[in-house]
Amino acid sequence: MATLTTVGYGDVYPITGLGKLLASLIALLGIGMVALPTGVISAGFSEEVQTRKAATTVCPHCGKQISSN
């Protein structure tokens, strides 16, 4: 837990058992609040990029459908 959550030089850390437990829970919640939404957003972004790549477009000059592949 200390390896994942240490900030700076790691010279300030909880000593008591309750402090270590509380710090671990808060650290996991903090990491989860960043990591989970990041994965969801990046998956959605990737899906949108793939959708736009596969979409057909219309030629502005002749009106024919153009495949972007």
C-alpha cells in the first residue's frame, strides 16, 4: 500500500493501526475515483474513434458515398 500511495519522499506516514487502515481506505478510494472513470472514458473514446473511421462519407462534388477504409 505504501508503494502505491506514497507522495514525495515518504517521510510522513501513519503510525497507528487505525491510521494505517484509514489511510489505506482513503488511498484506495482516491485511486479508484481516478482509475475507474479514466478506463470508462478511454474505452468510450476508442469506440467513438473506431466508429468514425468506419463511417462512410459523401463526396462533396458528385454525391457518391465514399468508404474511408
